[in-house]
Amino acid sequence: MAGEQEYIVRGGRHLFAKLPEALKDIKTIGVIGWGSQAPAQGQNFRDSLVEAGMTDVKVCVGLRPSSASMNEARACGFNEADGTLGETFDVIAKSDLVMLLISDAAQAKMYPRILAAMKPGSTLGLSHGFLLGVMNSEGAKFREDINVVLVAPKGMGPSVRRLYEQGKTTNGAGINASFAVHQDATGNATDIALGWSVAVGSPFTFATTLEMEYRSDIYGERGILLGGVHGIVESLFRRYTREQGMSDEDAFKNTVECITGPITKIISTKGIKAVYEAVEDKKTFMEAYSAAYRPTKDIHYECYEEVQSTNEIRSVVMAGDRFDRFPMGKIDGTYMWKVGEKVRAERVESEIPLNAFTAGVYCACMMSQIDTLREKGHSYSEVCNESVIEAVDSLNPYMHARGVAFMVDNCSYTARLGARKWAPRYDYILDQQAYTAYDAGAKVDPEIEAAFMNNPAHIAIAKCCELRPSVDISVSASGSDGVGGARMEFKSDKATSA
Amino acid sequence: MAGEQEYIVRGGRHLFAKLPEALKDIKTIGVIGWGSQAPAQGQNFRDSLVEAGMTDVKVCVGLRPSSASMNEARACGFNEADGTLGETFDVIAKSDLVMLLISDAAQAKMYPRILAAMKPGSTLGLSHGFLLGVMNSEGAKFREDINVVLVAPKGMGPSVRRLYEQGKTTNGAGINASFAVHQDATGNATDIALGWSVAVGSPFTFATTLEMEYRSDIYGERGILLGGVHGIVESLFRRYTREQGMSDEDAFKNTVECITGPITKIISTKGIKAVYEAVEDKKTFMEAYSAAYRPTKDIHYECYEEVQSTNEIRSVVMAGDRFDRFPMGKIDGTYMWKVGEKVRAERVESEIPLNAFTAGVYCACMMSQIDTLREKGHSYSEVCNESVIEAVDSLNPYMHARGVAFMVDNCSYTARLGARKWAPRYDYILDQQAYTAYDAGAKVDPEIEAAFMNNPAHIAIAKCCELRPSVDISVSASGSDGVGGARMEFKSDKATSA
């Protein structure tokens, strides 16, 4: 991977035959929660077990009995009659593998009780290292008699489900994942983690640790994946309309549409450097890139260190405690996003402009995020997945269908809180530092230009793309399916496969 | 104070006669640093000692020998020849009262060495509880054989100096302060703290604790004092221009000029409710107030709890460690502030509009800050000084002369970092929640209206105004004096009295 050795496991449906060995001794798999990941991973796992002929292994969903999601789980074929749907702690107590897919806030509150309920020798499965961050900040430790593993798909639940289904007929479709073995009490925790990863359909899985995972994940969504892209388009839309006299519609096309359309498509298929190669006005691209690189990196560093110090995790937990009093409002109702609704309704895909200035700013923010993660010691696999592939293959296509603010409104609480907090920071710093420098005629910094042209990340991204054949995800522009159903409102399998 | 008993000490120049008793055993007063507070407090203290006839007590400034401020200190009459200017640790070691007025970041790094250098039985004097926040987050304690007291003027250094000078001829002019006795090793720490407060010219001084002081101070500058007002005007300027078609100049007059001009004047002399009474369009004021109250309070709560949990203090310390790599840029160069320069140059004070919508939003942000502090247990004295008086009597007049962004660029690092972090949050939440609600025709919430009309804070503010006769601070609009010289660039006494 760009000249470095990394531990990567190729997945694929041909490996389903190995599941009986990898998951030996596991008879009951508890899927706890029904948010974004649980319906997707639960159904994928169940389908894979059928294909592997493992009829004696049950996937059971665990929920609060009063949960509004009970009916959704029933609609997906989980039910009390055959014991595949039950009360949270009952399911935890009988499971050999507990896939803990409730919200970060709920994990932070409930983990002592959850850990206490688990069987000795069972496996706690996480899809996010957040809980370790909470426990670190509280000085708590995991029980020593259980396995603790992680499989973290690099995309939201609906993408995990949709690409798994596409993978039934298209070779290699699926969402990449990372895995980690934090504690191996039984001696076969690695097999269990890799079995889980194969079963939910990851075409490739790379090794990480719980701590590196939560750092890159929490940071990534605050950066280019959600917060960064939101701040960029808000600042550019303001600039193009108010300061440059562009019409609202044209400004929206030259910002959001341009990023979630052509730029995303280029990066997804050919990498970041290909955006530079594709723009006509290379001078403007590079001037914008050069002006935006350091300011966005400044915020990336601040954000990374807030996560690393566990400040950001404490913030998320504190915010959760305020929700009763200050519920999170939607951010999708402002002027710009109303313009966006209209523009999307009249969209002609082939006419979306590839704006060189916008492209320069977006690529600078993505590249400075990649460089920050590398400087902080993350593997190329983690860096490329968290900063590039998750953006262009998972989130941006949803944003293209519904807008950036809508996407933010429909992510997990941790992601929403983070995007709301950091988007305005990227907005302001671009306005205050990058655009002022560009407008004052700042020359391209040759060091920044050379670092972009020769960044080893380009090779790593190409390798990652090769490891995961690019399969287009199809998202409809309205209705109850797609990202709108991704989080609290996640509906049945049927509703997301429209 | 609005029906509650609070411990308040009246200051005044007639009390200079009591200084020999209050400061007995103190022969050397070390003023460490030369930022915003040190030149002001050092000179005020020296002048007061002369008036009190205490010729045997010396005020000595302590600086790094390589400091560029050495010459400034000399220009203010401190010099090596008579021992009133020396190396930091030499001055600390010989002082009976050490007024530690270096930056928060420097305190965080150097406190172990500073504490070690102090004489047994001497007094550590702070003008900010920040250091306690740092020590709390690190689990450190003060030496037991020293006094630890605080006198915190509720205004920046140049105001402390200017109003002291005006106080020589105008009765009651000066900046209010809070005081705290954190540790009393000698039995007379309270006398020392109150003597210091009188000597720097506080017309009244109220009791607090180091912890409540740093909470309200760090929170306050992130809120309405700097971050809040900046976010408000950015969001309103965008709204009035882009969405309502106002000219840039008119929009600037209806936002920044309106707040730092007539609104500030009204609150300074007659309180917050008088703004409502002064606006013609009371319906718009109250609709804007009602729409903006909860969203701004949401951010206030988040900010307060970030400070309370010491997250914010850790953030400031981490940011300090990044300055070499990511120096803080100025924020004053954007489009809006260029408009502002032009508007200020052509200003006719009497023609500045009192915009009802702007007034409603500003008053809502100020009042929700007051209510947050009250709900968190702060005394009315602290609340009124941190949220009202410091704004309208100290900071806003400087902003009126130079703009809001310029003011932010010229505060302490802790304040600048905080304002840059929180201003965009107020901006976005107003745009996303308050203005969208107003535009959708949201009715006035009768509970919010009644709470505004009957808020006991109005009585407390009136009482505070009475305790401190309002003396106008005069600020020139350009040159090297005033706030431009307030921080790192603080020049000699002469330069600020222009």
C-alpha cells in the first residue's frame, strides 16, 4: 500500500464456506439495537448464514419492548415466535456474539449493565470504538473473560445492506470494513471478527485498533465526510452569490452539485489527482487548493486532537444529557437548501459544471485530512477509507440525491453533533484565511503543489479502488427510502431497497 | 441585588488611605508580564501607592530579559536602575505579592516553576481563575504556605487604565472587579485582595470563587461579549443582504453599527428592557427575541458545560501547542469587515438605525446568557458584570470604533481562540433555527415574553449601574492607541491615552 506493508484481508462471498469454522461455538448472534447498522448487518449476517448452510445458528434482534422499532424488525422477519426477536438484556444473556449496535450515547450510559449481562467466554462485537473512548475517559476496563472485537463497515447501514444485495449478482460489491481484536479471551477472537466481516459482505477488511478506529471515525465525519463538506459549500455559496453576483441556482450548481456530482464521480473512479487533470482551469484549481490547504489542515488538527484527548467524546455524552431540554433541530431549512431543492428537481446531470475553484477547495480539504491522519500514524487503508472511499462511495451519493444538510440531519447523533459543531469552523476559516488570501493574489505555494502532485496517497487510493471494484450505489431522490430512513427512522428492508 | 443578598465591597479613591493597613507587610509587588492587564494594573497600583503615601512599597515589573516589552515597560517608568524592572523569576522571588498577569497559556506551562520560586508567606495574585482550571484538569494543588487570591477587573487592560485616569477627576469612574480568596495562609489574604482591588481603581468589587470566576469569564467571552456578538452580526448581515436585498452599507448599519451604537448606549444607561421600550416595531422585536432565545441558549449551555468540564481549558492549552505550526490568522479581512471600514469612515452617529429585528436577536442572546449563568448558580453581580457591563461599557465601545472582528483579533489568546470557535456556532444556529422559525411565521412564545418582561435581572442590572456611575470611555477610531494596543502590541501609557 503506497510502499508500506499493511495487513488486509480479502473478503467475498466465496468465503461463506469458511464461516462454520470461523464461527464455531457460536450458536446465537445477538444484534442489539435498530439504528443505521443493525438492520443492515443483521439481515446480511442472516442471509450469509443461510448461504453457508448454518441453519443451527440464529441471528436475534434485541430491543426495548416499548421500542417503536419492534414492528420494523418484525417486518424484516425477526420475531418473538422463533426467538429471533427479544428484550435487549435477554438477547445479550443468551448470545455467543453480541453485536452492540445501539447509539454511542446509549452505549455510554448502559455499558456497565451490558457487560455484566454477557456470558463468560462470549464475544462483544462493536462497529465503532466509541465505547472504548468513553471507558478510557472514565478509567473503566472490559471484563477479562470475554472477547472484545470490532468490525466497522466504512459506510452507513443502508449502504451496507444495498451493496450486499448488489453483491449477490455483482462481484465485489460491498462496503469495506476495518477490524480489530481488542481482547482475546478464547483464543479465536480473530476468526470471529473476520467471520463477521465476511458475513456482512465486506470485500476487504483491514486491521486497526479500537482506539485508532474511533479516532479516525469520529474525526473523519467531522471533517470532509460531513462537517468539512458542509462548511465548504456554505462558504462557497455565500462567496459566489453575495460577493461574485452569481445567481442562487448557478451558485448551488457550482458548489454542492459540482462536489456531489462530477467531483465525487471522478474521485470514486480515478482518484483525487484526476480532478486536477479534469478541470480546464488548472491555475485556478491550484491557487484555490494552495490557499485552502493550510487553513483546513488547521481545523483538521484541532479536531483530531479534540478527539484524541477524549474531549470530543465527553462533549457528545454531555450533549446527549441536554437533548431533553434542547432537542437537536433540523438544519436543512435554510435559504441555501431551499435553493437546492429546486435545483435538484430540475437537474440535468450532464450539465453540472466542474468548477475549478470549488474543486481546488474540496480537494485541499480532503488531502489535508489525509495528511493529518497519516501524520497521526494511521494506516493508508484507514486513511483512504475514512477520508475518500466513505465520502465518494457512500455519503456523497446520498447528498447528491437530497443535499448535504439533509444528510447531516439523518446521521447518527455522534455524527450530527460533530457535523453541526465543525462545519461552521471550516466555513469561517475558509472565508477568513483562504478566500482572503486568494483574493489578495496569493501565489501558489510550490511546496503545497509538489506535495499534492507527488502524494503517495494517490497510489494508496488507486490500490484501495482496485481492492474494491467500484459499484455505483443507486439512491432515489425522495420518498421514505434511502438516507431518510437511515437513522432513527430506518424502515424495513423493503423500504430501503426501492 | 434583585432580592438576594450578595457580598459587595464599595471601592473608591477615598479608600486609598486604608491601603497601608490592608497591605501591611507588603513591600514589593511583582507585576509579572506585559500583556493587556499588566501595564494597566501595574501603573494604577503605582499611582495609588503614591497617593496613599506608601513610598516604601515598590511595584516591580518582571519580564523575560529578551522580551520586546522591556522597552515599553521602561517607557512607563519601570527600570532596572531602581529595581522596578527585572527578570521574571528574580522579581517573583523577591515579591510579597506576585500579580501573575502573563497569558493563560504561559501560566499553564510555567506554573510549577513559578510556584516553586515564591517566598513562603507571600501572596499569589491572579486576575483570572484559568490557572485553577488547568491545575484541576491535571490534579495539581497550590503550595499550602502561600496565599492565593484573585482580583479580576471586568474589562480589558486599556479600559482599566483609561477609566482609572478618568477617575482622578470623575467620581466613580473605573472598572468593576470580582475578588476571591482561594487560600489564606497568613490570615490577612482578604485584606490584601481588597487592597489590590481598591488600588487598581475598582468602584465596586464582588465576591466569587476562582472556579466560578473562570467559568463565567471563559464562557462569557465565548458568548455575548465576543463570540456571540460576532456570530449574530455575521448571520444578520448575510440575511439582510442576500436574502432581503439590503445594500451592503445599510446591512452593516442595521447590524454592527446598530448593536455597538444605539443598543449599547441604551443598555449601558438604562438596561436591556429599555431597548424593547425604545424600538418602534415592538412586534418584530419580540418575534425575533422569541425565535432567538432558545437556540442561543442551546449554544450557551453547550459552551458553559464545555468550560465547566474543563474541556475548553484543555482545548486552549492544546491550541497553544499548535501555534508554531498553525499561527492564528486575523479574521478581520473578510468582505463584511471591508464594508464596515467604509461605513465607519462615513458614520453619522445620530443616523444609525435602531433595527427591531437586530435588537430582538441581540437582547435574546444576552438574556439567554444571563439566564444560563443564573441557572448554573452565579451571583447577579457576576452575571451582570460578565454578560452586560463588560459588553456595553468595555468591549462594544471598542467594537464601535474598529469593528467586531478587529476586537476579536486583539484580545487574549484564550478569548480569541474561544471567539473563533464559538462565533460560527451562534451564526449557524440562528440561521438554522431562529430565522427559519421566524420566516415560517412562528408566534411569540408567551412564556419567553413573560420571562423577558419580568426578569429579575433587569433590577440587578439597574442596581449594578447605580453602583458604578456610567462613565463614557473614549476610543479613537484609528492609530496605534486603543484596543489595537491592547494585547501583544500594548504600547506605553502615553500611546493609550491619546
